[in-house]
Amino acid sequence: MTHKHGVVIFSGEIARRHCSHLACHSIVVVPAGHGLEVRLQVSDAIQAGPYFFLSYAHTPRHDANDRYDPDQWVEKLFTDLCRHVMVLSGLDHGSKPGFMDRELHSGSYWPDRLAKGLATCRVFVPLYSKRYFESEQCGKEWTAFSERILYHRARGWEKAETIIPAIWVPVPPEELPEVARSIQFNHAGLGPRYIEHGFYGIMKLRQYRSAYDMAVYNLARRIVEVGESTRLAPTAPPDYDSLRSAFDAFESSRAGGHRIKVTVVAPDIHNLPEGREPYHYGHTPQEWNPYRPEIGRPLAEHAVELIRNLGFRADVGSIDDHYDHLFGDDSPTSPGLILVDSWATVSEKYQEPLRRLDQGDKPWITVMVPINHSDAQTTEAEHRLQRHLGAILEHKLSEGHPVQRSVANDISTFDQFCKAVPEMVRTAIHHFLRRAPTYPPGGRASMERPRLQGPQSPYNGTDAEAQP
């Protein structure tokens, strides 16, 4: 830490220790009147991010010997969007209006420039098609950008609607994963032909050229409107191997349509243990926020968003709300995640139900114990709280493999919480699918002989194909 002209400058190492999710070289604190104004200085390399990131599914060549590039139409759309955004936003010469990846990558070959684009862009534009939601690569890009939104909201900033979808090939609403259904975007402003055919259809046929011009211009306007109204803080480029696809195989439609039940076991301000201050609590258990003041919203709300990023919906409630789910003798009806405040284990109100939960054989209900070591009261009482946790939840906290046990018991920061929730939810779903009853369709099984049909032309002979 150094002092210069009344300004306190923290080194990059100290800065990253206190805001590890941000990519920064230093944090500058500038005196301003009776208070302090905090300004985050981000490196030049991080600041120079693209205005928007176009996320799309690569289309494979139908014939390896055919030189036709099936993604050339996506590139044309990207180029036209860049030209409009450059003008509408007033970007300086040399600025990047957009980012588009023209190569196929996976695993450790995921390029750094793609990760940096996701970490620094203002707006994320997913190009909807059936192939898009089947792509692990696209699902990971969605997850990476969604985590930036989550951090933005966690810091108490306004809700960020910075995902602007575009239709490449129309997808029936019922076939959209949950994360896509939750995006509120009115496509009507882009025109009826666009809604009916998507960008691919109105680009390929010359008769829809005016419909394409209107749709791409209005999409660019919307990108700039959102980019100017909401500024997401840049983050450190994501690690591809640690990302999970937002569209992975555990989406709710494939798990029987069941939701994840998130149960919060924490006191409210009217039933606090003796000596416990009400700072981290609310009028209901669901309002518990152990990481306050770093995080401005209840912990359960962040869990819901993390679960939504996995493709699921979540129901949040207290022990009373989810009593049958937690203690019923019937077959499992949905996976569950329990968030336990360690202070609940010293409260007589929660000790008996937690012991009962520990004695039940329900591995599809996983338990997490977030603890904030910056909370002086919790740190002072840590040994007593750990003693009660070990006695009351001995079985649940020792379930599963060593990695799962570590994830459940070692959650001392909000960043660790964000990484742990997906792991614990996937564990719950795995056990749920193994234990849940199956309902095969009735009637006698049958198989018809396969039939061959001749190819059908997509054209009626009157449509002229456009050129990119």
C-alpha cells in the first residue's frame, strides 16, 4: 500500500485478495468531502473489451470435400451488427464493436481471447437454434456471462438484463431450456418475417432483404441501448474446464420436470439464539444473508440464480414449507438443497428437525453450511458452532465422496458458495434420478418397419436464394 497526493493505492495482490472475481491491477481510494470515493482501476487489456459477444453454434459441413462454409451467413450477420453498433454507440476508432469466434475449440484449447471477450463485453447475444441449445460450448459461454451478471447483482447493483437473444432458426418455446425461458426479450420489434423464419431464413431469400435490414438494425439498436444503460464490471477470464454448460443433461425437462427445493434453515430476527445479533437476518429464514455487507441480497436468491444457470427451476422455503419433502416416507418427488446457518444448531427450534433429517436416508437432499469468517460473532463462537454441527448433522456432512464433503463443509466466502452450489445440486439430482420411481408408458411395445422417403425440396420453385 502506498500514499501519493492524498490517494491511497492498494497493490494488485491486495486488491485481488478482496475482490478476486475482478480483473484489476489496483484499487484507488480517493477522499471526497466527508466520505470516500472508491475507484477500481482495471488494466488496459481488460478495459478494451468488445461491445457485444455473439454466441452461436458452429454448423458442420455436410460434405468434407465441399468448400461451402455453412457459417458464412452468421459472419455476415455479425459484420452487419458491428457496422450498426459502431455508428449507433459512437465508439472510437480502433474500438471493438463485437466478438465472434470463427473456430471450433474445446477443453484446454479454448482460446484466451474468447475467455477475455466473455469477461469484458457489455452485452451477450446468443443466436437461438436447436443446435445452439445442444452445444456444450455455447452452454459454457452462457454460464460464463451469467456468472458476471450474478456478481453484478450480488454487489447490490441494479438488475442487469444484458443477455439479448436473437433467433437464428426458430425454436418452439417448450423446447427452450429454463435459462432461455427466463430471458425477457420482445422479438416483435424485429419484424414478423424475422419471428417466422429467424435470421437464417430472411437472409437466405432475396425477397426478405428489407425484413433482414430492419431486423439487424433494430437488434443493433437494442444492443446499444442495453450497453449504455447497464455496465457490467469486467471479471477475470473464466477457466473453461471449470465451467458447466447452462444447457447440460440435467435440465428440468429431462429430470421429469421436477424443481429443486432449496430449504433455508436459519433463525429470523424474532427467534435468534441468545447473544446473536440480527445483522445477518430478516423477518423469515429465507432472508438470511451470512455474507453481508459484501453481498446485498439473501443467500437463497443467489442459489436460485445459480440453479437456473444449470437449467432448473427452484422453490425456496423454510423447514415448515418443505416439511413433507424433508421428512415424508414416500418416494422422492424432487431433489433438494439445504442451506444451514451454523447458529441454527444452537437453537432448540431447529435442533430436533436437523437431527431427524440427519437420521433419514435421503441422499437426494444435500446440505451446505456457509460460514463467513469475517463475521466476528461467528468467528468467536466457531468452536462451539462446529461442535454442535458435528453432533447434529454428523451423517449428512460426511455423505458422499471426499470432494463432496469438502464442498459442503468448507464454504467461507461467497465465491466458494457460487462454486459449491452447482456441485451439490448435481449430486442431489444424481441420487434423485437413481431413487425416483419411473412410470413407463402403458400399452404393448411395438416397432414399425422403417420406411424410406424421397427428399423434399425446401423451395417451391419461386424463391431466389440470396448471396452473403
